Amino acid sequence: MASDINKVILIGRFVKDPELKYTQGGSSVTNFSIANNRSYTQGGEKKEMVSYFNCVAWAKPGELIAQYCKKGQRIAVEGRLQQRSWDDKDGNKRSAVEVVIENFQFLSAKPGQGESADHHEPPQDFGAMQGGGGGSFSDDDIPF
């Protein structure tokens, strides 16, 4: 049987600074959200819609994101959607869908250089670094 396709590519800005945590097993995991803007025209009027996406990056890619990225900076991410579910403190079933980062590129200028329309640094490509939670740990190790 052939595998289904689960692929996400987004460009957006960090909603807040990324959060780096460690599992009980010592694996690093970084959580962050990005805002993605979409412009469209409706009835001759230009409109904009913002969507927010929760992301998770494991191991070295997550550590790099936590170290170099801040609120408001742009990033390109590539990964897969993953749904996780849990019971909250009141016993209610909860679930969330998030983007598990497999590749990324920093798109903002380096600190101190600013972002202007006239000056664009080529993005730093970390596409060769693979994330995705490889390693031995259980769901009990996840700190959220």
C-alpha cells in the first residue's frame, strides 16, 4: 500500500520568542507559533487574513531556532502535520494539530542589519538538518 502525503510549507513571522525545553529523557524540543498573512481581493477591496500555526522542532534544528529566532522575525518551515491528544486536568479530551518541522530557513536579516526592501541577505539554509523526533523516548517524555 502506498503512503499518503503529509507535507506543509509555510512562511511566516514568529508570534513570540520560541520556547526551548528538554524531555525527561534529555531530548530538546522547541515550540513556537508563526503568523501567516494572506492577501486577497473581495468586491474590489483588498483584504488580509492571518492564520496562526503551532510548530514543534526537535533536536538540533529546534535548538538553532530557539537560539537565533525572535518574535517578529520571518522563517520558512517545511514539515508535516501531526495531531496529538491528551486529557486535561478536568478529564476532558483535548487535541491539537501542529507542524513538526523537518527543514527550515531563516528569512529575516541578521541582527543589527535591519530589514529593508533594498537589502536582502540570502536565507541561511538548514534544510539538510532533519528533525522530527528521532530517538528513543515515549509520549510521557513530552513536556506539554
